[in-house]
Amino acid sequence: MHPGSGCVRGQRGGRCESRAPQVDTFFSQWHSVPPDTETVCSFLSFLNRVVRRGLACVLASVRDSMGAPAMPRPLQFHAFTMNCVSFINHGLWRHPEGRHVDYTDLGGWVDLARLVERAGFDTLFFADTVGVYEGYQGGRETTVREAVQIPNGDPSVLIPALAHATEDLGFAFTSSVQQAHPFEFARRVSTLDHLTGGRVAWNIVTSFQPSAARNFNSDTAIALQDRYAWAEEYMEVVYKLWEGSWEDGAVLRDAERGIYTDPARVHSIDHRGERYKVAGPHLAEPSPQRTPVLFQAGSSEAGRTFAGRHAEGTFIIVPDPSSAEVAVSKVRERAVAAGRAAGDVTFVQGLSLVVGSTEEEAHRLNAEFEEYLSDDAFLAHVSGNVGKDFSVIDPATPLTEVIKNDVNMEGVFRAMIEGAPPGARTWGDMAKLLVSTRVVGTPDQIADQLERWAAAGVGGFNVTVVITPGTFEDFAEHLTPVLRARGLMRDRYAPGTLREKLSGAGARLPERHPAARFRKL
């Protein structure tokens, strides 16, 4: 049973099966002697859960009997934002109901964390960038003027305060292999994992922006293959520190003998690679998860291979479920090739949701939001993403012509091209497709759309902020109840670490993950 679900999906036509040992225990005792008080209480508790969850199971059974597809297990939901003024929906920082300009106010972030936890989100997920988007109209002026992810703050610094204000919410933050030495980064993550009780995830990025490379000792942008070769060594170093430097049982805390740690169980890593020389040992004792939950975003061939090898969750940005099927199959193939199971990687689609109590209200809200969107800010962001000044490109230009010399940015365009419907192959079409990741409708209409994505293999969603905090207030009030009634969102947090909450498995990475080979037997 997936944590928080009200029914179990069996192998017989996907029907809702109730596996209740309380029933067997109760009636077996009833046939011999009257059940004791503990058994009666356990059985009544079970009945209470049945009453609360039974409607979802009944509906699932009806759906199955009518030949409808089996309901997927609960999906992951991540509240996707950034410690900045303007993240994705550029221009909406000007909306009178938004708090985007208060990004430096810790109290606002605490309020947001509590809100998304009440809404049932799995994580508050922070994007980040360590460079500035440049190139549109020949420079960065538009980006700076319209606050396109600048100014921004370090999201990892927020996490301890937000964790203290919540109980179950996970916290994922983005960090590039270019921006921090792996020894320092590993200690910081272990510290965060301790302070949050194991609720931390890392979104691994390699930073494609030339401006990011210039901020970290490079005069030019780093080629795609070189970035991923760098990332592979980076992962090896942090795995050695998190998984291999301290054995299980190394920490004794034996006050009577005056031994906190057994020195024989703490090891140097003595890593000597092309880029890093790290002796160790890791300075932090093992945290609840040791290695944080690993997310990754990369749609190039190199990025897909990296995801198949390392990621527990990978982000896709495609316009429709059929395109998602392609992206999912490609990464799953690479996961199996790396010795992992195809299901070890969860696919998370980015969507902006605009929900209304009626379809008319939803579209009215969306039209209101679009009045604040800035075309210049949007094009500046896209220009910086792909290394092209789109102010000088005719919208009728075929995408293949735009990308043929941009090897380093093939992943961005590859995802767009593979995901585009027939006939949508020009730059103008692409711009429309980028906007189409927004889903507008009633709670039931949006839930219908999410079910279609789930049927294509998508296991979760990055719900991108439109208005802070309105996006997540609307989600909590309108969408959460509908998603839970359909079994698309779990009805409570599972106990344990973030990895346990997300997967229902253990707190640590499974043995088939490449990190496991660095563990001491």
C-alpha cells in the first residue's frame, strides 16, 4: 500500500482490494471467544478508516467495472518557487494580491511553508540560478529591469527556519556542481538533513549559463558533455562522504566510557580525480537519510543518462501527456542500463495551475493574470536559456534552423521539438507551447488533466507559483479535496524521512543505486 492511500491496487484488473488483518483477527476470535477490548478498538478504528476512505474505493471499483483505467497511486506534488521577485510567470510581481516583492521577508516564507503543508504538498521546492539571463536585445538590461530571477537569494539558508515551522513538509533546493566544492556542500547538506529530521532533497544542476561559468573561474560557458563529466565526479565525491566515510554504528555516544565515536569506523575517502582531490573524512556524522533525496532536471541526451543513473525524481517540461510518454521511456531505459529498476525514477511535470470554482471564473482569473505578463521579460528569460537573442529571430523560423549550431543547448530544444504536436515547429509555435504548460479550469477539470498525465507515466507535478500565496491558497481550498477524493493525493503524510514519505521504502538509497557501492560492509 502506498503511504496515505485508502486502497491497494492489486494485480487483478487494478481493482480496489482491502487487506485488513483487523477483520480476520476480529472474526477468528469471535468464533472462539469474545474478542478482547484491544481487538474491538482496533476493529472499530479500522471501520472508521473504511468510512472515511470507502467512497474513494467504491468509486474506483465502479470505474474498474465500467472498463475505466486503474487509478494511479497518489502522485507527488511540489510547490515550485524561487527566492526571488520574478520566477517563471514574469510580470506578475506587479499583481496587487501578490507578495513576490517580499522575497527577503522570512516571515512570508514561514507562512508559505505552513500553507503548502496544509495543502498537502510533498515539498516546498526551490529553483535557483547562479548566473544572469543575458543576450536579449544584446545584454542583460531587460532581465535586470524586470527582475527576471535577479535579485535572488540562497534558498538553502531558508530551510532550517521553515523546517522548524513545519512537521512533515520536505524541502528541495537547487545547487549547481559549479557553485560549491563537494566537500563543503556535503557537510552543508548533512547539517540540513539533521536539522530537518531528514526532510531535505537536492536538485542537481550543472549550470548552462555563460554568466554562471564566469562567476566561477571560467571565461566561457562549459560544454554540455564537460559539465556532465564534472557532475559525475562531483557525485562520486559526495557519495563517498555521505555513504562511505562513516560506518553504521560509528557513533556510540557512550558517556560512561567517554567515547562519542569509534575511530575505527570513520574513514578518509582519499579521492583523487580529474577535478577534485578530497581526503576526508566527512566532518558530519551520518544524517537520517545520509544522501538527500536526489532530483535532477536535464533533457539532453547527457542529462537523461545522468538522470537514469542518479536521480530519484527528474523534471520534464513537455506540452502534453503523449510527449511525456516519450520522455519517460527514454529515461527509464537509461535507468535499467545503469542497473536500476525502471520505476526507481519518478517523473515530475512542471505546470502552472489556475483554478476557479467555475470554468468561467477560472478563465476570468487567467485573463486577469495575462494582463500583467511581460513579453519582454519572458523573451529575455528564454533568450538566456537557449543562448539566442530572440528579439532578432523571425517567429516563422523553423526550430531546426535555430538550434542546429547550439549543441550545448540541445536539451532545451530537444524537449520542445519532441513534445510539439504535428505542425508546431517554428519559433512562434514554440513560444505558444511554452505558455501552454498552464492548466486552467475547475478543480474537476484540472484533476482530469492530471489523471491523463499520470496515465502517461508522470508521477508528480511541480506546481509553479503564479501568485504568492494565492496559487497555493487556491490549491489548498479547491484542489486538495478533489485530488484526495480521487486518490491522486495522499490524505496524510507518512512517517519518517522525506525519502520514506515519497517512496514508502527506507530512509536510505536502495542497494542498486550507484551511491551504495561506496558503503562499508
